[in-house]
Amino acid sequence: MREDTRIRLMVAIMDRGRGWKAVELFSSFGLHLHYAMRGIGTANSELLNYLGFGETEKDVLFTLLPGYTAPKVFEAAKEKLHLAIPGRGILFSIPLSALSNAVAQNVSKEAYHPETEEEEKMAKSKKDLILVMAAVGSTDTVMDAAKKAGARGGTVLRGHRIRDDKEHPGDGTVHPEKEIIAILVPRELRQPVMEAVNKEAGLSTDCRGVLLSLPVDEVAGLTGF
């Protein structure tokens, strides 16, 4: 069977201060592209306690990995991060509908082949969520390019890139900070928006932007698409 070389987005949500353990584990599998953010739970304390989450502050990690690595990483995470114990954290992966080639080649030595049967099925979903991880101050550049290509707007998150396993999520010394711009677009606009943003704010620019997109099946609150 051919190895699954498709790039996936892995999301880890851990108690504040425990994210660095996940970074160390993921790095041991040769995964070095991580983005860390601070998360705050929005549920009331009674519900959080029922779910096993005793505190609301979290370390949130975004990590890119090739599909063939995912089973080993998840198995190790269950053991090393004690994810079988309620409240110790959540780990999940999401298939990507698109990713800039330069990033895909850095994540995996294998070439990225987007035209697979699974991704053809994804193409039937109506919208895509484009995520752009770029240097602080890049939002205007990213959104100007996206809007010229047809996007209506976006949402900005503040995070930072973890450059090696010695830096801890939530540590104030971790640099540089990043802006993560989330842009929801109709499927037919995904490619032109990503190309426009990559040209103006991609890795070859001062914005140093990393682009990826996720398939979206259901959306509420948006009209006109």
C-alpha cells in the first residue's frame, strides 16, 4: 500500500504549561513546524469540571505532519501525554484541502499529491477555511490581497512559532510572535485567494506567511455566498 504522504494539521489542547511536553514528543518524530497559542475555555466551571477540565487556560498547538506519521504520533501521545486520563488534553488531526508547496516539502520529503480520491470528495464541500500564519503586522497585507481575490473578511488570532523543543508554549521568551489570519471563502475562491496571499505575504516575503486550508462542510451566520 502506498504511504499516506498527505499533510495534516494536528491540534493539541493541553493544560497551560503542559504544551512543551507535546512539542518535545512531536519533535522526536521529526516534526518541527509548530504554532502555539494561549486558549481560554468558554464553558462554565461546572461543565468544565464535569468534562474533566479543572482549569480554563490552555496551551493550543498547531502542528503539521505527513499522514504516514500520524498513527505513531497518536499512539505515543496517548502514552507519553497520558491522554487516556480525562482532562489531560485533547489531540486530533484534520486533513488539509490545500497547502503551499514550499511548506509541504519542508514537512515531508515526499512530494505532496493533492489529487487523491479522499480530497476529491472534500472538493464537494462548499467552503474552505484558509489559515495564514504570518509575522506580526502582516494582517493588512494579507487581507488586502485576499479581498482583491474575492474574500470578504477574516479573523485575526495572536500566537507564536515554536522553533525548537527547548522553548515552552506560554513562555514569554518565545519569539517571534505570529498573527494567524482565518479567512472563510467559497470553494471556488480558495485557489485564487491563496495564490494572491502567497504572492504578497508568503514565505518569500517579509511577512513569512505559511498558508493552509481546511474543508468546511456546514456554516451558519453567513449569507451571500
